[in-house]
Amino acid sequence: MSEPAIERVLFTEEQIDQRIRALAAEISEKYAGRELKLIGVLKGSIFFLTALARELTVATKLDFLGISSFANKRSGPGMVRIEKDLDDSIEGEDVMLVEDIVDTGFTARYLLQNLAGRGPHSLALCTLLDRTSRRIVQVPIDHRCFEIPDRFVVGFGLDHKQLYRNLKYIAVLNLET
Ligand code: IMP
Ligand code: MG
């Protein structure tokens, strides 16, 4: 088996920038006059989070969570553990969880439940990519850039074995070459 190869570009740098600007305008309008805390999930969401944050016109704070996802026979799929916690409390704050992709939904659901337990004033979910065809648990997505087909993708933060995160575009990776 050879190395996986980029099969085709799904979204170009220009398309991503354009969608992020539109999303940022939507979010800025919704939170006008308030302060928003963006919470990024390391490492996949940092490219999206920083691009989004730069376009927001509301007062914005950032914090980050590091997680590991694993599945085994006993726990079943979708087990998530927080490996690096937030630096600060989110109590009473307007919080937006920023994800690279919502796939089965297990990660986002776990993180939303965990964050909700910390008493934020409001909690929303914003994702770069949404693969609804593989959803197992329902999660409410407040803002998303793109829906994608059931193919493995890389770029703009998304990785395969920690590679490809720094691509400026989002591409389908052919894992079967
Ligand atoms: P979920 O818990 O199944 O929704 O999966 C979420 C996590 O799986 C994401 O945060 C990604 O890290 C990873 N993931 C899911 N699909 C892809 C993909 O196509 N490319 C890269 N990472 C992916
Ligand atoms: Mg990942």
C-alpha cells in the first residue's frame, strides 16, 4: 500500500475565505454589543478559529481545549477525554465552541455537555465542516461553513496522521491508493 494522495480540491482558499467572512458577519451581528469567547479544539480547529476571529467585529476572547478521542469494545465509539483544559472559567460568558468538523457528532456532543456544565451565559457550536451523512448522535449546529460528502478530507486544519493541516485548501484524501 502506498501513501495516500490528494484526490481533488473540495474548497479553494478563496471559497473558504469567502464563507468565513460571511459566517463572521452573521456571528458579529448576532453578538453585537456583547463579548464572545471562542473555544477551539486543538489542533484541528485552530486554522479556522484564527481566520474567523480576525473577521469578527465583536469583542472576542480565545481559549483552547485539547482532547483525545478513542473507541474500544467496552466503551463503544465516541469516547472523548479532555487532555488539556481551558485556561479560564466560562461562567456567565457567551461561548462558542469552534470545531473543524462534526462527523458522527460524538466529540461535539461531549464537549457541549461538558461546557454547558460550567455555567456559561450562552453556548453555541460553530463548525468549518459538517458531514451529516455520518451523524450518529444529534448535535445542534448554530453556524457552519460547508457540508461535505462522505469522504476523508484534509487541509485548513484537518489532518491525516498529523500531516496536511497547513494546506490552504480543503481536499479529499484518497486513502485507498
Ligand atoms: P466525530 O466525533 O465523529 O464528530 O469526529 C470528530 C473528529 O474526527 C474531528 O474533530 C476530526 O478530528 C476527526 N475527523 C472526522 N472526519 C475527518 C476527516 O475527514 N478528516 C480529518 N479528520 C476527521
Ligand atoms: Mg483530528
